[in-house]
Amino acid sequence: MAQNEGIGAAGVLLAFMVGATVGAAVALLYAPATGDETREYLGKRAREGRDRVNEMARQGREIVNKQRDNLTTAFDRARDQFNAATREAAGPEA
């Protein structure tokens, strides 16, 4: 059986976001701005990043919950079909 050895789309997205954040921070550190302006800008960007991450986490939780509900429904249907088939195979009870 083959194993899935990729990092997946989520891993690529995370690596891209981390790279972009590090690149932006390095660019800001070398930019000709005062310390106060740079700290203010970095704080603002950090808050925006935190808000984006929180939103992505919320969306991820919604997806996981929806898939869990779908899986539970599918499992319940399979169990009901199995029970019905078992009763039918046993035949009428005397």
C-alpha cells in the first residue's frame, strides 16, 4: 500500500505564510523609518495576522465539525443497514 508522503496544501500554505511574514519583518527592519513607526507598523501587522489566523482556525473547526457530522451520519446509516440485513437473514422468528 502506498503512503502519502506529501506535506499537503495546508503545509504549503503555512510555509508560504511563514515565509511572507519573515520576509516582511526583515524588510521592515531595514526600511528607513523611525523606531516608533516601525514598532507601530509591526504591531498592526501582527494583530492583522493574528486575526487572520483566528479566522482560519474558526473555519477549520467548522469544516472538521461538518465532516465529523457527515461521518457520524454515514456510520449510523451503515449500522442500521447492517442490523436490517442481519434481521432479514435470520428470517422470521418462530
